[in-house]
Amino acid sequence: MKLSVILKTLNEENRIGAAIESVIAALKAVPHIESEIIVADSGSKDRTIEIASRYPVIIAQIQAPAKASCGVGPQLGFQYSKGEFIALMDGDMLLDPTFLPEAFDYLDKHPRVAGVSGDINEVNLDNLEFTRRVQRIASQVKHGVRDRLNGGGVYRRAAIEEAGYFSDRNLHAFEEFDLAQRLRLRGWTLYRLDRRYVDHFGHNINSYVLLTRRWSSKYLLGTGELLRAGWQQGRLKQVVQENPEIKLWLGVYAWWAILFFCLIGSLFHPIGLLAFVALLVLPIVAMSIKKKSLELGLYAIVAWCFHAAALPFGILSRRKDPGSWIESKLLKP
């Protein structure tokens, strides 16, 4: 039995060394399992590759015309992997040293479980985006049978191959949900154990700077890209039903439309301007009360607007065959 651990990276010079060392340490808990560590790099411009090269790992990096996306990393690592099982992590995560024995024990006892994960401990909560994400996805990271394993996990290769491919190279977000849905539609299940999988450090930059970076990196196109993939593969209904964010973005469009008509009305009557201001402020106040923080409330509304604005661009974006070979080079076999 062999395990391939995929570390997906993009400019992770500050964390990649510790991430690899955490994997090496965790593998000692399963000495009976042959293993390999694959650094799947999406075109780092910093010292990520240099640092990773110091360790006993395989390093693959995308080459033009391939472009960085959240879906590229897992698929890049998968296409060079040989393991019967695939563990997926980010390059800014630390693998819990005791997770693998329990994961393999559960997979061995439950042959129709495609993948298992555990708790994702978000270390950096200074950033509003990660604080908001922890609150927003609390229901998704409960223990037991789940509809997705956000944050990575250990998957069966046989299940992935039955689903067609590991991750859709076109997706700039939602790549793990996309995988989970393809697996579940083929009768596989996913499970989150009541124990820690990884510590995740995330970005330590201003929340609004991160939001603008996610726009420029096309991360925010993920929802639209997921809808496009679902439509092309005949599972659009399931995509919409299982992602309440899509309905939220439609609500944002309705809010924008009402604000627009109020603004037009203000040209003819002062009450239009009052209505515009009231409707502009009301969602911020409501979210601030819900989050018990004006800072979080305001950020949530701004983030909603960014996501809603990006949705049509994602739907209209060009797609390649999602499971096609990613143009790449082995930097360290």
C-alpha cells in the first residue's frame, strides 16, 4: 500500500519547509505504508522551490500555457502520483502527527468511503476573511458524513479515478466541493473524523487587500466556473441546491437593482435619496448585529459585492478539458 502526499504551493517560502517536515514526521506513525511527498507548484516566484528541494520530495511545477488556479495544484500532483491513497494539503499547513493511523483505520473498515479528513485548525484569525470563513463554514466541518472535505483529506485513488479526475483545472475555487459532488453522484461517501487533520496558517495581510488580490487572481470567479462545470456535466441542479452562496449572490443583484431605482427616483423626489441611503446602510447594520462586529459586518457586505460582481465572469470564462494533462515540468523527480 502506498500513500502520495500532495502539497499544493504558490509562493509559500515562509511555510513550505515546516509543512514538509510535518508530513515527514506524520509518516513515521504509519511505517508499514510506502510513501511519497509531491510538491505541486503553481508557478512560485519566491524561494518555495529552493527550500522544498532540500527535502526528499518530488517537485512538479506548471509550465505555460498552464496557469495557476486552485484546481490546478491537486490535479498536477495527482498526475505525478503513484499512491493507492492521496493526501491533499496546502503548503501553509502542518499535518497532525497522529492523524494518518486513524484515517487509514477508518478507510480500511469502510470501503465505500472515498475520503476522510478531520478538523482544520485556522491559526491566523487576525484576517477578517478567515474569521468570516470559520463562522460561515462551521456547518461544513462538523464530524461525520459530509458533502465535502474543504481543507484537504486522504482520498482513495480508485474513487478519484471513477470520478474522472482529482480536481478541475479550470476552477479558481470550489475544487474540493466539485470533487466531492462527482464522488457522491457515483455512490461514494466522505467522512470527517473527530480529530485534527491540519493547522492552517493562511494569509497574514489586510482583509481588503486580500479581497482585491482574489479578484486579480480570479479566485472570485470560482462560483461562476463551478456553475459552468455543473451545467456542462449535467449536474447544475445539484450545484445550485448544495451551494447557498449562489442564492445569496442573486439576492445581491436584487439589492443592487433596488438601489439603482431608488437613486433614479432621487432625481425626481427627495424620498428616493432617503430610501437609497436607508437600503444601503440596512444590510451593513443587520450583518454587524448578526456578527456582533461592525468591522465584520461591513467586510461581509463588501465581500458579497465582490463575489456577485465576479459571478458572470466565471460563467463566461473559457474552459479546457477539466482532467486533461497539465503542462508542467518535473524539477525534482
